[in-house]
Amino acid sequence: RNGIEEFCNSPQHKQYCDNGQVRVLYLHENESLGPAMARYYASKLWGGETYFAQTDSHLEFYQDWDELYTNELKATKAYPKSVLSSYPPGFQKENGGILEGKSTPGARLCTCEFSSSDVESKIIRINTGVGYHGEEERPTQIPFIAAGFFFASAEFLVDVP
């Protein structure tokens, strides 16, 4: 079984699949063309939603995460042309699919450099600096975006296809 089947067959989530809120594109591994192309294909599943989020598959969310990010996005100086991006913090405790405990602020993406690893030759690595404290009035502007997590107005998909 795959994760989508499990999600869509659960009584808690079945309604979202039945009304078209979950869209899936299956590819055979020899057709996948890597993570960048997979992210592009996933963006093409956009169905007119107001916001767009791209995450790594292992990211976990707190209850009402969407409201938190929507409010943060609206607080930026450049809204609606803003993108929230960070290396998300880790989480520790879960109860029935809902993360418990306090949310913690992510890390700022401060500098970048080409990887020095032979395996990752010419791959840009974004480095983190001082983390957010959680008391900031608005998100800080940064010059980088991490593919592992970003959240934006869905206009992003039209403006930057």
C-alpha cells in the first residue's frame, strides 16, 4: 500500500479525497527524472487553490499550520508576492496524527555555497544562520528559497511557472 491509499481510506481523511482535494500523479521510477522534475510535476496538480506549499515528504505539521503560514505571509512587506521558506524545525510528539507541544520557529537561510563533496559536485547548499526567535513582527526578508519547504500565494505558479 502507498501513503495516498492509506490516507484516502482512513475515515478521518476520506472526504478530502472523495471531493477532489487530493490529486496524485504516479510515475514509474525510471520515468521520474529526479526530485526537481517531480516538484515541477506536483506544481502542475494545482487546482486553483489560493495558496501553494512545497515540502519534503518527511515534514510534519501542527494543527492549524495553514492559518499560521497564511497570517505570516500576509504580514510580509511584499505580500502577495512573498514566499516563506525555511529549514523547518523538528518535532517530537504525535497523538493520532496531530503534533503536540509548542511549535518552534524555523531557521533563517543566510548564505550559500557550492558543495565540496564529490558526490554533490556543483550543487548549491544553503546555510542557516541565526534562527528566528518567534517574537518577530514579520518574517525577515532573505535572498534564498529552500526546495524542502516554501509557502506562497498560488500566484507564484503563474508568475514563476
